[in-house]
Amino acid sequence: MALPLGTAAVLLFVLFFELARPRLRRTLARARLAIARARRGHSGESYDPGRERRAEQRARALLRSCVDEEDWEIYNELGFLRVLGPVGAHAGEGPAPYAYLIYPHKPIVAYVPASGELLNEYCVTFPDHTRPFGSSRLPHSDDVLAKWMAITADERRLIGEANMHLPGRQVDPERVRRDLARLSRWERERTERELGGVRAA
Amino acid sequence: MKPGHGEIVLAEGDVDVPEEERELIEAFRRELDAGMWAAVPTEGLAGRREAELVKSFDEVPRDAERVIFFPRAAGGAAPAGR
């Protein structure tokens, strides 16, 4: 007697489960979606495909408003900033003995302007300390501006905070040499344009 | 500057208006307490633009147009890839 009843109970359970499975699946999917929405709502963020592009546009405008016009033109046309050293009180006393190239989200590269010799790479980041795990990065131009502000405000401190490596650790030395050649050509052409403008005037 | 977002205006006001100055000071302290660095874009002795790091509101020049907060620098993880 118990065996047929037990078998019938199992069959009923399986039948009920099979009938209810599509509804259960839909309910679970809705619950997952609701949890995901609640999490996004809680953090005040939702997916916005244009957010990074707008952030970068704002970052470029901010960078432009902070640096010299010549530096902005270098960044706009060549994709990096150049800071002549030493920065601060001794700036402008004769030719710069060294300089830095600032790339977005890459180490700062120190080099000798007179010879083009690469000196060091200084790896520095600006992590979001409020979200130490999985935080987003600064927009490219904000990363460049943060490095520029930190190095022009307190060169020693930034270099002290950075991890120093020999050239070639993260930035391809050939790329840097090409960039220095592009920079040299850009400066020559700019000077020629300015001289041409003066002659024409 | 906020990672993933870029520039966000935190507070605006006139330092000559006491109430607005108080709000600016509160915003300044909040950001520094959150571990941010504060910088004021200035013009250096050589006539080139540079930045000045400030650690308290008193260090901000009275005529400064803005203070930019950005995450504190740290040594990078330095993966060997290019």
C-alpha cells in the first residue's frame, strides 16, 4: 500500500515541478533583475554608454584651462604633455637638464632634452581610495592633469611616491624616441610659423 | 576629479560672503578627509603655469578661481606589459 502511494506522490511532485518550472524560472529572472536594479539605484549609478566620452570631454576642457597654451597644443596634437625640469624655483635658469613626458595612464618618462637619452620611468596612479576594490580610472586627460598638477606642485613628493623603473618597463623606448622626434619636429614647425607670422607682419 | 566620472563641481561660492565661505570650507575639509589632494592652478615665477598643493583652506589664495581635488598619488602596480 505504501509503495503505490509513495510512487504516486513522487510522480505528482515531478509533474507539479515540470508544470511550475517555466513560471519559477520567470520569477527567478524577475527577482534577479529587481535585485540588480535595486543595487544600481542604491549606488545612484546606472549604465550610461556616453558617460566616459562626456567625462573625457570635460577633462580635456579642464586640462586646457590649467596648462599653458603651448602645452595644450602639444597634448592635443601629440597626445602627451612635456614638463621641463627642474620644476619650481629653479625653472627657467638655462636649458633644462631633464624633462618629463606625461602620458595618460602610463608611467611618467624622464629624459635628457639635449641628447634624448631616456632616464627612468615613474609609475604613479591616482586610485579612488573610497572604493579600493574595483574602482574606475580617471578619464585620460584627468590622469594627465593630475600628474601635471602633482609634478608642478611638488616634484620631489610625486617622484618619491612613484615606483621607479628603468626605461622600457612599461613604455616602449622606441615609442618614446618617436614621440621625442615628433615633439622636436612640432616645435621646429611652430617656430617657423611664428617667424613667418612676424615676417608677414 | 572623480574616477569614472571626471570633473564634478562640489561647491561654488564667494569667499567674501561668510555663509558661502563656510560652505566652501566644509566642502574643502570633506574632500581632504576623504583622502583627496587639493591643488590650485597658478602662474609660476618663470611665467609658466603650474599648480600649488594646498593642505588647508587658509592656504588657498583669496583670489583663486577654483580648487581642484584629485585622488592622492600612489606608486603604480607596474605590470611589465606594454
